[in-house]
Amino acid sequence: MSQVGTKHLLLATVEDAFDVRSWSGIPCSLRTALEKQVDRLTVFRPSRPSRNPLDVARHFILGGDPPRWPLWMTEATLRNNARELSAAIQQSGADAVLSISSQCIARLQTSVPTWMFSDSPWLAWKQCYAAYEPMLMRGPAYAQIESAAAKRCSGLFFGSQWAVDEADRLYYDGNASAEQRSHLHEVHLGANWFPDVSPQDLHQIIRSRPKDRIDLLFVGRDWERKGGPLAVEVVQLLRAAGTNATLHIVGCRPPLPANLCEGDSPAVRIHGLLYRNVPKESAQLQSLFLHSHLLIVPTQAECFGIIFAEAQAFGLPPVSRSVHALPSVIVDGVTGLLFPAQAGPEPYATAIHALLSDWPRYLAMADAAVHRTRDDLSWDHAAESMARIIFER
């Protein structure tokens, strides 16, 4: 993969771009990939949120989880971020700025070309998860600030076509001109975790998955939002139809009836939280990804979903609802299965049984998922796309 130009890029982020645990590893993965694409990469991270006394008092008095008055969103913090970033731009002599999210550039005024990258506009994210997280008191004001900052940018990168359309709706009232629309780019987020086996071994492992049973894998901490109850209903229907099916649950321990989890061949096996930085747990998690047949996370709200990209890296076709960003992550019928938002468990069970009953079709889907991650859902691909657009316009 060749480098693009001889340019100096400043990557701005409120997250730690050197910590794989920060924001699902996204800043760290993007930083590593960008270093391959530009001659020089400078990383900027603002200092801690401003401790303005009035904002601190509001933060504690209003309370909430998440806080109803988060300090990162205050005007004092946004202006401090802008001052520090302006100084970093001047000191580094960067040719362009790429900001992960809008927090660093919300109040930035600079003549240096500035770009923003995120899974979606901030307000689109809040509206997507409105049933699960309350709107923050300063949220509407921040959305307006972000909209103004977005219009000052040279261009915007979002993780899905849904997010691009949301940017048009929120920043341009759905009436973006052709020129404005040309500033909105769909660049998919990448997987942060790949199988610790060779491509040849992965090819063989996929083909060694058992044909006499169906192992479904659910991964998620938010049981309700991620559609855990529906996944349980699906496995119950499969078993009622005589299929030896098991649902493996990772990330949480939902309160399920004991009879579902009992016996030598239970309908559900709960594995709890498994950490990738703990060798024994990482090995267990990788085994589940390698040897399960399908990832089933029928999420009700998703601005991207890194887990769906990572599943495809393992040749584990994902099954989910066709909501928000997911049609850009999962190619329905090719790398996984998508269902209407209101679909019940019956269509899932029917389609899963049909797919696993047609072994050549299943293998073709698993192989296509692997290729999709390699060719599109990777940070190298994202970084190459962004560097090319930033420096070759």
C-alpha cells in the first residue's frame, strides 16, 4: 500500500490514541493506520475538561448517569480545546487537521484545512439511542455548535451511508447542495480484532465447524438494546423445530430461566465478560468466534457496531436488524443476514435453519465475510481513503 503525498497530518482526539482500550480501540487503530499513509503524523489530545466552578456545581447538582451536565460539553471546555488545538497546529506546522468527533474542533477557527471523522453526527447518535439514554441539558445547544463547526470543515467522514444522510439532515436540513454533499464521505470503521491464525488455517477452521448443530454467538453488555431477548427466542424456536442449537452469551449475565441453561446440551450458555487483555479469556473468546456458526446480535439501535466487522473477520456471518448503520456494515444475504426492525423470531429461525442446511451457501457467506473485512472493514482501508481525500482534493 503506497503512501499518499508527502504531507503532515495532525490527528486530534479527546480519547487516548495510544491506548487500545480507549473508545473500543478506534483512535489507536486509526492512528496506527494513518502512520502508514502520511509522512508525518502528530497526535493532539486536549487537557482534562475545564473545572469552571459554575459548571462543576451544575455537574454535581444535576447528577444523572450519564451526567446531565457533562464537563466535556461545557463552553469553557470547548473553548479551551480550541485554544490548545490552535497552539498545536501552529507549533507542529501541520498541513491538515483530522479530528475524531467534534469535541476538539467545536469552537476552532483556523485557516488550516480541517476534517472530522466519526461514526455519525453527535445528534444522530443521541437520537438513535434516545430510548436508552436521555438527552443532555446542553445537548441541543451542542448539536448547533457541531453543525456550525461541520460547515467550517473542508470535509466530513462518517462510518455509514445512514450517517452521511443524517449529516445532510442535521447540518443542511436535508437540502444539501451538490457541493455540500460532496464534502460528506462514507468511510467505514474497521475491525480492531482479528483471528490469531493464518488465512489458510481460518479457511480450514470455517470448514470444520460442525454440521450437526448450530452454535449462535451473542456479544454485548447492553442486553436489551442489543436484542438479547430476541436472540433467546430464536434459539428456542430452532430447538422446538428439532435443531440442536445453542446460544452462547458473552458480555453480560442476563436473568434467564434456569431451565434454559441446564443439562448437557443447554439452549443457552452464559460466559459472562471475557477480556481480550487476559490471555485465558482472550483464548476462550477467540474459540467462540472461530467455532460458532453465526453472530446473532439483533440490535435495536446501532451507529456502526465494531463487533459486526470483527465477526466478519473471523468468517462469522452476523445476523441482526436492518437499522441505522448496519446495512453499510453487513451485506444482507452476502456476508450476513439482516431483518426488518419489527421482525419477530420466526423469520430469523427460518432463515438461519435454511442457511445452515445449505452448507455450500453458508461457506460462501463465511468466506465473503472474511474478504469484506480485509477489503473494506479495515482501518488500513479507512486511513488510505481519508488520506487520499484530504491531500488530493
